[in-house]
Amino acid sequence: MGNVDKHLNHSANNNSSYFLKRSGTDLEKDVRDAAIECAKHTKFEGSIQLVSGISFPDIIASKYFGIEVKSTLSNNWKTIGNSILETTRVDEIERVFLTFGKLGQPVEFLSRPYEECLSGVAVTHYPRYQIDMSLKDGESIFDKMGIGYDEFRSMPNPVTSVAEYYKSQLKQGESLWWAGGKNESIPITARLWRTLKASEKDELEATIYVYFPETIMSRNQFKYDRATLWLATQKGIINANVRDSFSSGGREMMKTIDGRYVEMPAVFRKIAEHIDYIGEILAFTPSSIFIDNWGGKIHSNRVKQWINLVISETNDLSMRRNAKGVLEKIFYDADLL
């Protein structure tokens, strides 16, 4: 592959205008021809074939090695690569090299082992590798994930591992739009909250109360951030006034489990109205989703755990007592406690 680079770079130095006009398909032929020339008098002579099309990699040799050809018109060593699934990988090909043509001035070529120049994952219609030929040793996406390339590509569902890695790197206020939980699917279209049917709004409100307990009692100005991101990234729903949707309604008197009447925010009335949805969500949602949203260990009694999460959002001991009593009364009346 070093000789292939020398051959291509020598050609580029002598006739750069030739390569400036070459398409991606044309360049695959140029790399094949360079490989055939460099394979003379070696054990690879006569074994090099251009398969290209939808196959990965584009060029194969000795039914074991492969060359994937990529290029850019920009004056850098970066581009978007192939799908992480490699479903079109040619059988028996175990070792793949990437030959990259930088077709801006000056024209240059560089080849490296495929896995050493994959810097991350980006999403077009599906997760694809990001290519960076200037990566240093130890900086590939596989180094970051702590897994070998061959082990990763052999996984039945590598998307899950990639999603988990990128989730672990998220900062506050960030969310993955392209990878839901193991038991969630993401719609391809986006909708506005105001266009939803009342029944769908009710179910979504209940889900938000359960997944994101801070929306109920927290006084933090950013209390709806996680819920807003979840609606947009996991449900394809845009709510420009999420605060108004969940906090309007004033206050009203409600009964606690010990028979007292206390004044509570109207959100507790909404919880009572949505209690059937809330009960189902708490009972049947996979623990993995609660771990993502609640953090820590999920207890056997999810109702009590959720109530404790809700009341932990306030430091007002009187409000904690009242909220706990009202929530326990709501669940008791629904035969869920």
C-alpha cells in the first residue's frame, strides 16, 4: 500500500489536472490500476479485482485483503465513510485498507489500515463512519469505545454499542436524535404539539411526568429541558411552549392519604387524571429506560421510587409531606399502591 501511495502521488505530481477531473468511480479504477502495477512480481500479482458498486471494499486481493477508496474535493483528509453495519462486505475479506484521494490543490494520496482512520460516527440516513486520515494512533472510534474493530463489526447490532458510547459522552442539554432506546422507535416525520389529538397529548404528558419527575415540582428554570429533548428526538414532536403545556392551571385543594386537604399545584390534578396511563408506564416500561432517565438502580416498587423522585425535587419539607400524601392517595384510589 505504501507503493500504491508512491505510484499515485508520483502521477499526481506529474499531472494533477487529470485527478481534479476524476469522479469517485473513476478514482477506484485509478487505485486498482496502481495496485495492479505495484503487485507485479509479488504474491498479489494476478489477484487484484475491482468489485466496487455496492460492495465493500471496492478492490479485493488474494480473497483476503481489500482496498476501500474515498476522496474529497476539499483540501483536508476528512470525509464521511461507509455504514457501520458493513452488510455489503465481501465474504472472506478480513483486512481492509483505505486509500484516500485529496483532490484539491495539491492532489495527494494516502493509505492506512481502515480501522485506524475512523474517527467517529455521523448520521445521514443511517450511522456511518467519519474518516480522518490524519488521526494519531489511539484516536480512532474503536480506541474511544474500548473495543477492537473486528469485534465491533462482528456484533449483531453495533448501532446499540455506538449509541451507548455517544450517550455516555452527552453533556447537559444534549440528546441523541438518531438512536432511541432498545425498545423505542423514532418517527421519520416531525409534528407540532398543537396538532396532536387530546388522547395523544394525555399519554405523552403522563410519560413525561414518569420519565422526568423534575417537571412536577422542581423550581429550576431548566426543568423542562430533558422533556423537550425527549419529545423532539424520540417522538418527533416540537413543542415551542412546553412550560405552558405542563405548568398552567393554578392551584387547587386535594386530599392526602391521611385525610387532610392541602393546596397543590394543578399538575397534581393532571397526574390524577392520567393515573391509568401513569400506572401502565410504571408497570411495563423496560428498566433500561428508567435507568437512563432516573439514574441508579430501579427498585421493585417503582411507584414508591417515582414518588420519592418527585418529592426530592423540593427542599420544602411541608410541600414534600403534602406531595407525598397526595400522590399516595391518587395511587391508592387507583388500586396501584
